[in-house]
Amino acid sequence: MAPDAASCMKASELAKQKNLKVTAGTQRRHQAGYIETIKRIQDGAIGDVTALRAYWVNGGPIWPPAANMGALISSGRSELVPLHLACGDHICEQHVHNLDVCNWIMNAHPVKCWGMGARQQLGR
């Protein structure tokens, strides 16, 4: 939602002015397919889980390029622009859900982790 508490507070105030709500959470915990699958895993359907890997495969940038901001504003969706500029990167905005699934499956937090990736989608 945002990289820091001050940005969250600004988003909340903007939402109140527009009679909107700001929510945050790990959405997968509310999806029936995930709930059932993780229950089966935790009940031992695949044996003991000793390690996990989380992936996020995406076909392109998750945010519109800066050149498209004008189109976003003119489309009547200008309320998205401040939130877009205030939010974090794809890890805290998207991949956090997959990381939470790992924590949920294990009912624990990791003791070690490795990250891999590249920036080629950004063009720089």
C-alpha cells in the first residue's frame, strides 16, 4: 500500500475526503482455493513440508509507465495517481501475498531467505 506510515496516513486522509476506504491485508487467506489447499497441506496430504519457494511470474510491469499517467488522469481515475506514486515496489505490493502463503503453510516465519531477480522490465 505504501512504503511508510506517513504515506499510509496521507492515503487514509485522501480516502476519507472522497468517502472511500483504504484496506490492506494478505488476500490469499480469504480465497477458498487457497484455504482448502493449505488445509490439506497442513493435514499432511503431501507429507512434511521442509522448505518452500515463492515465485511471482508477471507478464509485464505492474504499474503503468510514467508516460501513461496523463491518460490515467484524463480517464477519470486520477485518485489512483497519488496512491500509485506513494506505494512500494512489486515485492511489498504483490509478492507479499505469496510470501504470506509460505508463512501460512508453515505456520512460522523463515529463518533464512534468498532473493533473486532483475530490473530489465524497467528499461534501465
